Amino acid sequence: MRTDGPPDGAPEGARRTRFAEWLVCGVLAAAVLLSAIEAFARPSAPWWPFVWQNAWTLSAVTLGCWAVLRTVEKADARESRSTARPDRATGPQDGDESSRPADGDEGADKGAPSPPRTTPTPPADTQKHD
């Protein structure tokens, strides 16, 4: 079973994004390889600087394209989730039963840590001294 890409029934946007990811990886690998050749072999072909510099330019362009595609894909996913569950997209409204705390939970926030519980100590003058 494949787990590295979108499922076969994935939206077209997800397929484009995955293709752009593969393209970014390939172009970046080529740019790194060309940089290693530049560092160790110092090719003297007249076209070499053009190829070497444009490989890095192409990697930046493909990375930008991937970022745009990924942003659109995430926005589409958020939109489809909010239309699938409208009650969760807006959250509880004032006066809803779900917006009131349960008995014994007045003022309790589920995400906030609870204050430390301390036991009261009697005043110093009422303690027994032997």
C-alpha cells in the first residue's frame, strides 16, 4: 500500500502539489550536484556558468510554485472541512447548551492549567505548643 502520496481518489490540487514536491526535490538535487561539480572539477565550458546558475534559479522558482500550490491545497482542505461540519466551523454560540460549563466546572478552561490546590493552615497563635 502506498503512503507517500495522495490516494487515487485525491483531488487534482493534491496531485499537482505532490508533482511539484517531486519536481522541487529533483531540481534541488541537480543544483547540488552541479555545485559539487563546480567546486571540484571547475569546468571551463562556455555554457557551464549558465547551467550552474540557472539550476539554482530553477530550484527557487519551483519552490515558490510548490509553496503556492500547497497554500491553495490547504485552503481547499479547510474549506471542505468547514462545509462538512458547519457546527464545528463556527463553534458554540452564546446561550447554547454546549457553551455552558458542566456542573463543578464553573470558570474551568479545558486548555488552561488549574491553579494549585492548597490546604488552609490555621493561624500561628491557635496551634498547640508543648
